[in-house]
Amino acid sequence: MRKPGVWWRGKSTPAKVETYTRWSFHFLALLEIASIGLPAFGQLGSRFGGLTLVAVCVHGACCALTASRALDWTRGIRDQPVRLLWALGAVTALITVGAAVLTEHGSGGDDAESAAAMLSVLVPAFGVGIIALGIRDWRRAFVMVMGSAVGVGGVLVLVGVPAPAALGAAGAEFLATGFIVFTSVLSVWLLNTVYALDEARETRTRLAVAEERLRFGRDLHDVMGRNLAVIALKSELAVQLARRGRPEAVEQMIEVQRIAQESQREVREVVRGYREADLATELAGAQGVLTAAGIDCEVSGPVTGLPAQVQAALGWVVREAATNVLRHGDAGRCSVSLRVTEGRGDGGRVTLTVENDGVPGEARDGESGGESGSGLVGLRERLMEVGGVLRAGAVGDGVFRLVAEVALPVVSVAGAAPGPGPGPGPGPGPGPGPGPGGGQGLVPAPASAPAPAPAPAREVAS
């Protein structure tokens, strides 16, 4: 069963901003009805209250519809809603003029006059603020704010309202309309900016993929270009020699065979180089990709000094974990930590932990904790080759943790200290032994330690 809120977590960041913007302006229309229409209905009496409530409801519906169509135009889904903008402006002007007339010539007392004055100020503020969504121009929006304030003040003066009161109403209209217009224009700018950033991130990803393809093609061309040209030339020479019955044709074909085998070896080396994962490179790449996706990524721990096979296996873990963070859930934070612990009697262990707060709701329920994914199965197989284990699953509230542990190899070192001759050692004799002059122990194998002689598995004698 789909939990409430999952639909929101499944949206991209631009889609969330767009949904929030749309519902904010729909709520603004409801706020107009609740804050203007209902109080006016109670204060204007039975004669004008119902008519005013209906007029404000119609105006609020026009505002909501115009806001929706204007945002569609902003996103390029529809054409500019010119007719709706003019219709909303006409409804706003009619209600403003009617409210101004009620302010001076109404017969409902002081409360009715106050309600009518509020109508004449706030209704045009809401209307002009929504119209600004369909304009997307700061200068035109400012002209609209000034025109709205001057229009309200002028209408009030025409219907007989004293000049000081009309001037105060015009000032209030300027402030209210300016605030809503500023909010509208800023919301459109923010929505366009978020979508532009998302498109730029996608473009950068596509360019990175294209660059990698070009690099791979360039490497293959450098490896295969010359060899294929030589193969073609020697094959043509062998054909000519064979047609003439010359025995040198066999030698040329042997050379073609040798070059072809050499080309196969070089291609395998190129492909192997692309398939190997370097831990430092993968950590830097994962941090860059996650940061570009708006996820706060923190990487900590030593990277150097690990055996090449261990680094390659952990590099694949980092790559798969970063891919899962981007592909599944809606993470806002991700931490990658690497810890090396020294052991007694063994080479110690290296632990890689990747933790993020974007585990989906289904995973929290245990339906898909990530244990059965094909990517994690492949990682387990890679780690088993170097004696490692992988654990992954949801922990806490919405937190997913992936832990990879790999045992480090050990080296059996026979250390001999020289006798009291030229050597600095304090031991009594030159040979290795249990005495003070020599010793034997187990120490962790450094990443670059050479192995001069073969030894049993996971132990090298030097």
C-alpha cells in the first residue's frame, strides 16, 4: 500500500518547486475568499453581502485559473493566457469600482463602509498580483503597481471620498499590490532558475558521457589504427606473393597473425584499464556527482596505502553506492567514510561505510531493503574475491547504510640484525634467530611492497 507523501518524495526537485508554487497561488485565491468575501458577507448586510461574496468567489476562481495558465506559459506548456489576463483585469476593475461606490454611498453603517473600503483595496491587490504572473517583466509589473494605486485613489475621489482618505487607501493599495506582485515575479524567477539548473546538470552529465566515449574511441584508434593498417598492407602483399607462387607469402601471413594477436592483447589492456576502478578516483567522482545533484556529500578516511585489488573492489562499491543514491530515494545527505584497523596476527581490516537519508518508504517497511538488488549481488561477488563481505539495509528512520569490510593481506617478515661488525644491529650474530640479533613477525603488507618470492595464499615471505 502506498503511503501518503511518497508521491511527493518521488518528485524531482524542479517538480517539487513547481508543485509548491502552483499550490501557493491556489491558496492565495482561497485566502482572498476567506479574508475578504466572508467578512464582507457578514458586514454588508443581506442586500449587498451575498452579491459581494459571489463576486469575490468569482474573482478568486479567475485568479486561480489565471495563475495555473500563467505558470503553464512559464513552463512552455501553453501560450500566454492573454484573454484570461484581460478578463481578470476587467473583473478586478468592476469589483473595485463597485466597492468604492459602496464605501461612500452604502447604507450599512460604519462596518459596511470599512468592509467596502477593504474590498476596494485588497481585491485589486490580489488581481494585479496574479496578472503579474502572466507578464514576467519587472518594469511592467512596477507600472501595474503604480497604476493600481493611482486608479484606486482616483476612483475613491470620483465617488466622493475625501482626498486624505483616498490618498491613504492609495498608499495601502501600493504596499499590498507591491508585495503580491513582488512575490509573483520572484516565484516565476525561482521556478525558471531551478529548471535551468536542472537542465544544466543534465547537460553536464551528457557531456561527461560524450567525453568518455570520445576518449575511449581515441584510445582504441591509437591502439588499433597502426596495427590494422599494417595488417591490411601485409595481407595485400601476401596475396600478391601467393599469386606469383612465392614462398615469402607464408612469412607475411605469419607476421599478420603475430600483429593480430598483439592487437588483441592491446585491446584487452585498454578494456581492462576502463573496467578497473580506482578508489581515489571513484570517491572524488561520487562526491562531485552527488554534490551536483544537490546532495550534501562528505568523504573522510585514508585512501592511499591499500593493496591494488582492495582499492579496485572498494572503488566498485563506491560507484554502485553513489548510483543507488541518485537512482533510488530522495537523499539530502550522504556520507562516505573509510577506516583501516590494524589487527593482531593478521593484516587488519578496511571498512567502507556509505550512509544516506534518502531510503524510500517501501524500504523502511522492509519490502525492499536493498539486499536483493542485482548491483549489490555483483558487489558481493567482487568482495568475496578479496576476502570481503558486504552488508546493506535500512537503519533508523529513513537512513540506508552500506558497509563493505575487506581483510588486508599480511607479510611474514624474517628480520635479521647484523652482529657487532659494520652493521648497526645490537645482536650477537649475523644470522636470523630468536635472540636479540634477529626476529620474525607478522606486519601488514603495504600497497607497494614487492613480493620477491612466491608464498602460500595471503602470506608472502621476504
